[in-house]
Amino acid sequence: MKTLVVKEHILKANAQAAAENRAEFSRRDITVVNLIGSPGSGKTALLERLTKHPEVRFAALEGDPETSLDAERIERAGASVVQIVTQGTCHLDAGMVHRALRELSLEGVRFLFIENVGNLVCPASFDLGETARVVIFSTTEGEEKPLKYPGAFTSARAVVLNKIDLLPHIPFSLDRAVDTLAKVVPRTPVFPLSCVTGAGFDGFVEWLMELSNRAAPRHGGARVAGRSVG
Ligand SMILES: Nc1nc2c(ncn2[C@@H]2O[C@H](COP(=O)(O)OP(=O)(O)O)[C@@H](O)[C@H]2O)c(=O)[nH]1
Ligand SMILES: [Mg+2]
């Protein structure tokens, strides 16, 4: 009972900070993606690869319990970035994002990617004020993860299935994974791709641009890749 009260209080405070972040993002016309996935699923690799797509001009916040290794990778790849070290906490919250924003240059960017702490449970409970959540899982994690961690998947607007380059080498069935996702999130788009080879990225980038056009139509008109959106 006591634990529940504490949790409610924490989530209420978080919701207030998230609403402030959301207003700030809207005022600055920035599409914000909260990227959730297990440690090693390829969250940082996804952002590194996205720097090769100049239309997705982005800055990033990197959440990790310790070290600034991921921020160093993103900086080397050419994007503006700030590392949030949570000192053991298993998720980011809206207040952490709010404070980190003071240190981050958002000049000229269209997207902000927030790489959450590697975890498929806790991050799903904390709204950061994002435009959309994307959940990433990879072929090395097993097809059944969406069944075991439904909260992360049902709260996401898109699913990235990473490391498809490994399919010939591991006993992972892409068909079974897609069937599992169809049971848990039947209406959510799924993007099988590889951050190593770049295969499958075009569809995901198109989805991101569509998301951004819907969120902030004054960015590039209402058309993406020849298709009308909105
Ligand atoms: N084969 C393969 N390895 C990948 C892919 N994406 C990421 N990796 C590797 O998976 C490991 C974890 O990636 P990282 O981006 O650090 O994952 P994060 O912990 O989710 O940020 C690294 O060794 C990456 O090189 C991929 O598409 N294919
Ligand atoms: Mg990472």
C-alpha cells in the first residue's frame, strides 16, 4: 500500500514535468523520439546510422546508469549530444530530460532522440514529454520478448527489429517474431533493419519524416516521399 502511494506521487510529479517538456518541444517545433530497448539491442547504433540520413537532422540525449561512452559515439558520428548519467536508476524521467535540455544545443535540428536506459520495463512507465516512443529489439534477444514485456511494446508507436544481418547465423525466426508482434501490437508498424548494413533503413526514415510532418507541418510541407500524409 505504501509503495503504491509513493509510486503514484512519483508518476504525478513526472507527468507535470513531462507536460512542461512537451510544451517546450512544441514551441521549438522539434519531434522527440523516446527510444526504449534492452541493453545491447542497438539503440546507440541506430542513432549512429541515422546520422547518415541528413534529412533526419537530430540532437540526442543519452541515458545510461554510468559512463559517457554512448555520448562519445554519437558525438563522433556528428550529432549534438548530452549524456545523462542516472547513477544506477533504471530509466529516465521527465525532470532529468528537462535539466539536460539546458546543456543541449537544439539549433537547426528537427528531431531529438532520447536513448533511454537499457531496460524493457521501467522506461515504459515514465512519460518524458516525447512525441512518440519507439521500441527496439534485436534478433539476438529471441522472438518472444514482446510477449514477456508487453508494456514497452504497447506504448510504442513503432517497433524496430534490429540485427537482421545475423538471421542466417542464428536460430531466430523472423516470421515467428512478426506473428508475435501481430498478437501484442497488431496496429503498430514494424521495421526489420540492420544498423550494421543499413538494410531496411529507408522505410524507418520515411516513417520518422512522416511523424515529424504530422507533429509540425510547417517543417517541410505535408508530403513525404511523394505520399500525402496527415
Ligand atoms: N550484427 C549486428 N550487430 C549490431 C547491430 N546493431 C548493433 N549491433 C552491435 O550490438 C552491440 C550493442 O549495440 P549498441 O548500439 O551499443 O546497443 P545499445 O546498448 O542498445 O545502445 C554492439 O556491439 C553493436 O555493434 C546490427 O544491426 N547488427
Ligand atoms: Mg547505448
